[in-house]
Amino acid sequence: MVNRLWYETVMPILWRNPIRKIENQIYHKLGILNIKYNRLNVITLMKVLSILFV
């Protein structure tokens, strides 16, 4: 189910914006430091994980 979610939502966005892969990794690191951005943190975490599993 999770992989399906990645391929249906996250992957098309990443393929449309390949440069954002680096930005997503940076935002993920910032998200770890700033816990208050919880919603953003979940989204960036999914994006980073999807990059790792490609």
C-alpha cells in the first residue's frame, strides 16, 4: 500500500521536478531539526524514502 502511494503521488512529482530531489533531502534534514513542521516532515520523509527505493 505504501509503495503504491509513493508511485502514484510522490514519484510523478519527483520525475516532473528532478532538481527538487536535492531540495527534498535538505528539507528532510531541516524537518528533523525543526519538529514543529510535522506535516511537512511527513511529506519530505516520504519523498526521501521514495528516492532511496528507486
